[in-house]
Amino acid sequence: MSRSWADAERVVVRRARLRVSVLVGLAITVLVGFVGGIAYAVMVHSQDEQVTRELRYNAKYGAPSTPPGCTWLFTFDGGVVEEGVLRAPEGFPLRDDLDVVRASGREVERTVERNGTEYLVLTRPGSGDRTVQAVFDTRYQLADRRHLVVALVIAELGGLLAAAVTGLVVGGRAVAPLAEALARQRRFVTDASHELRTPIARAYTRAQLLVRRARAADLPDEHRDGLDKLAGSIRGLGDVVDDLLLSARLSEESGGLDGRPVDLAALAEAAVATEAERAAERRIALTVERPAGPLLVTGVETALRRAVDELLANAVRHTGAGGRIDVRLGRGRDGCVELTVADTGEGFDPVEADRLFDRFHRGRGGSERRFGLGLALLREVVTGHGGTVEAVGYPGRGARFTLRLPAAGPAGGAAAATPAAAGASARASASWWAPAGASPAATGDQVGGEAHVGVERAVGVDGPDRVGEGVEQRGAAGRRGTPAAHVDGLAQAERE
């Protein structure tokens, strides 16, 4: 599922805290286990040496009639086995070992499991023709080992608990500076973006005024082109600042955005109308298909408009001359509102579908550099509204982006629709086309329409429809959300 910037930051902090906690806990656990393992190994080695030493001593100097505790002695001489007064365990002595040692003259030592315990058996040549066999019962040594293992397990569990608590405490303190640094970074971005908005708006207004005056004065084409590029660069800088501000806002309100019913279909029509001029310049056919009624979702109108704008701008940016962009709105099977933008442009590698929504991502072989937040901001907006966005495409075969948002509840109603919804027409479909020579290539996912040559109509914006000459009208619902001060400032500058 897509995540917002704040969610990503929290994930980073949470992972760092978890990583530190796990490392600290693992270190303590390994230390306790290492110490316990050494203690167990030392104990086993000490017991084995003690048992072997006592067994050899008793086999050499002991007598069957007076064996030490947990030990039995047997002597084999002339075919007769001499046993002590104590009754031997079942299965002893080992006749085969006595015969082997008597025949070879070499001692045999081995461990035998019988009667629910283990016996260490040493058979060796004795004085004269005698053969001695010593049997040691290790049941008490094995019991000591089991007790030690139980104690070590209890200690390990206690160590795990202590490690978990210590890891959480240490992890929280160790990661706190990281969380604070991320919060300061976000605050800095917000403050810097706020400070930059006004001077950028003024610079953009003055650049637009220069563009108009240059055209009125009939300056050379290279001068006017330079001024157009200057205005475009300033506009792009303003877009980046607006993106940063919106992203910071989404980060602060990542728990969910409070909004009101917004007609997504009306927003899409307004966005298509805004992009119509740029599409016409590129000879791109641009159509929109929507139901007759409103498609209400709950959210922030400006943020949703920016998301729709980014989908259209991305499609126009990656569709060549003679291409086609189709915008389709409707309801999904689960009742959600769906907005699909399909184009016949350059497409993308399917393996990069998820990476398209990374910040500042540039596709392989991309010819146009994107310095804004673009699709990453789109994903944040959609996620903040409880929706999803997905991309499907293939190189050279176009791309399709689908945005899904929960439908507004019945309490909102059509009467509560935003001004953008009120300004939209209630027709079933609409079309904005490039000039007739655009030669669109319709596909199975694309919808045709009637041809309207060179027309750009702003839907859902207060005031009369305007077609600017070298000046782009932008308002609260305008493309990319450029401040309305751009337009107002331009009018004031012209009066001055």
C-alpha cells in the first residue's frame, strides 16, 4: 500500500529503533548464551575427567569386595568372574569386552546406555592372568547436567526479557536524535517554502508582464522565447515550492485529511480544460468521459486538484505529437470513485511501476528531467485521502494511471458540493481536442469524441471563460495550484 512522506519517516524511525533494539537484545542474548555454553562445557569436561580418573584408579587398585560408590569391579581369572558383595546392574559384566582384552592384552573403554542411564566401562589387563572390568554409573553427573541446562534456560529467558527492555530503552534514546532531525528537516522545508512563495509569485507576475510587453512591442523571436522560458522556469520553481508545502501539510495531517464533498468529475474537467492549450500545441487529442451526475469524494479540493493535474501533466509530458490522452471517470465495483488517465505515449518498463512514485525518480532513457515531487506527491495526496493509485504501462505502448478514492457518504449530498462541482456541466461526456490534424490513434482503453479546435475553457473557476495570449490563468483550482496572486498581481502590474 502507498505511504505518505510522514508515514515513510515514521517507518524509518521505527525500523531504526527496532534495529537498535534487536541488536542490543541479540548482543545480550548471545552473551548470556555464550557464558552459559562455556559453563556447561567446563562442567561436562570436568565431570568426564573426574569419572575417568576415578575409574582408572579403581580398576588398578580397587577390590571387587569393597568398591567405591557408583562403581562395580569385576575380575576374570581362569574362566571365573569374581563379583563384589553389591549386586551388579543388569547386563554386567560385559563378557565380550573381557574376552577381547584377555585375548589382545589391550584395554577397552566405552560408554553403555542401559537401565535408563549411562555407564562408563573400562576393561583392562590386571596382574598376572587376571582381567579387570570397572563400571561407573553416571546417573548423578547426568542429573547435574540437566539441572544446569534448566538453570541456563531460565537465565536465558530472563536475559531475553532484560534484553528486550534494555533494547527498547536504548533504541528509543538512540533513535530520538534521528526523529528530531527528520522533524526539523520537515519544519525547515515548510518554513522555507512559505518564505519563498511571495517572491516567486512576484517574479512570475513580472515575467508574465514582460512576456506580454515583448509581444506587444514585437520584439525578435529569440527575445520572446527567452522570456517565455524565463516565465516557465519561475513557474516550475513555484510548482516545486507548492509541492513542498502540500507535502509538508500532508505529513502533518497524515492521520487523515479533514475535507468536504468534492466533485472529482468537475475537477477532472477543469484540469482537462487547463491542459487543453498545451495539448493543442503538441497536437495531442485530449478527451474526458464522465457520468451525468457528480462523483463526490470527501477531501481537500486543492490537494485533489493537484493530484489530477499531475496525472494529466504527466500524460502530456510523455505523449508525442499525434498522440491521444483519454480521461475516464466512474465508479468501481466496490463503490469507490475511479479516475483513469490513459495515453498513447512512450510508456515505461513494467518493472519500474512502483518506482515511478519515488521522489525525483527519472525513468530509464527519460528525455525530460523532472525536478518537482510529481507522482510522489500525487501518491501522498491519494494516500492521505484514503485512496490508492496504480500505474500500468509498456515501452512504446503508452501508460494508464488509475486513481481510486472512497466515495463521499450520503450525508454530504450533492448540495454540499464545492464551487468546482457547482460550475461543472451535467452532461455525460466532454471533449477537448487538439487541432484536427492531430490524427489520434484510439485504442481499446481510449474514448473518442467530437473535435473542438484550439479551445481552452476553464471549468469551475469563478469569472468568464478566458483564453490568455501568452498568459496562463491560474487560480485556487488552477493547474498545479499556482497562487491566485499571479493573476491578480499581473492585472495590477498592467494598471501600473
